[in-house]
Amino acid sequence: MAVVREEGQWRCSPLSSAALTDLSAAETELKALRSSGAVFGLLDIDDEFFIVLRPAPSGTRMLVSDATAAIDYDIAADVLEALNVEIPDIDPDELDDVEPWEEGDLGVLADLGLPEPVLSVILAETDLYPDEQLGMIAQRLGFANELSGVLDKLPR
């Protein structure tokens, strides 16, 4: 989902399915939105983890909710590579026994009203699905209605 805030108004729009598997595709789509306000992407990958992307002239700021996802998902591995973080050395058969952890910029949405400590609390709720965590982010920032309105129109 692409999220834009212009002149105090939130707008959400779906990204292409390619954005869920290709980090550069997601970045390209977000940059193409060209807004004078904030632009960021919320990517819910297979209900396993999520990525927050925020393109900026100085480089894209990003956060992955579960670094262990890089073992099974190329897009998570691409995020870790962009962050200069090593892919965790965990046996894929032991993934279910490992507590997930986030990697990236916890302050990615701080200037919009989601401080790092609050995002940390949301990320620590590992018993929630990623869409529920993203819903909490949307609620906290004030675009939950816009997000659910777009999600309700998407084919299942």
C-alpha cells in the first residue's frame, strides 16, 4: 500500500503485486507518486512480516518487521542488504523456534506522529499478524479509515 499525506490529508493506494517481491519495484512506484508531502509504503508480505519504505532524496529509509524473513524471502534479504545487515545464519527448519526481531530505521515515521518507542511496542506484538500491526500503525497516524477503505476494494 502506498500512503501519501498532503496538506493534512491522508491518501492510500495499492501498489502492484511486483512491489511485494521486488524492493526496487516498490521504491520506483513510491517515487513515481511525486508528492510535496510524505510518501511511504507499507508492504504486508504473505502475512509473515511487513516492510516500511520511505523514499527520500538522501536514500530510502526502511524497516523490516522480522529480519529472520530474509532466510525465506528475497525482498527481506534485499532490505537487509540495503541496510548493510547480514542475513541471519539460522537453519530454515529452526525458524519457528526463533523470536523475530526488526531491522532498520525505527524512526522512519516519527516525524508523522509515530515515535520510535511506540513503533517498537507495535513490533514487539509478535502474536499479531502483520496486517494487524500495520492497522495499529495506520490507527496511530490517523489513516486507518483510508487504509481499510482501499483494502476493502481489493480482490481477495
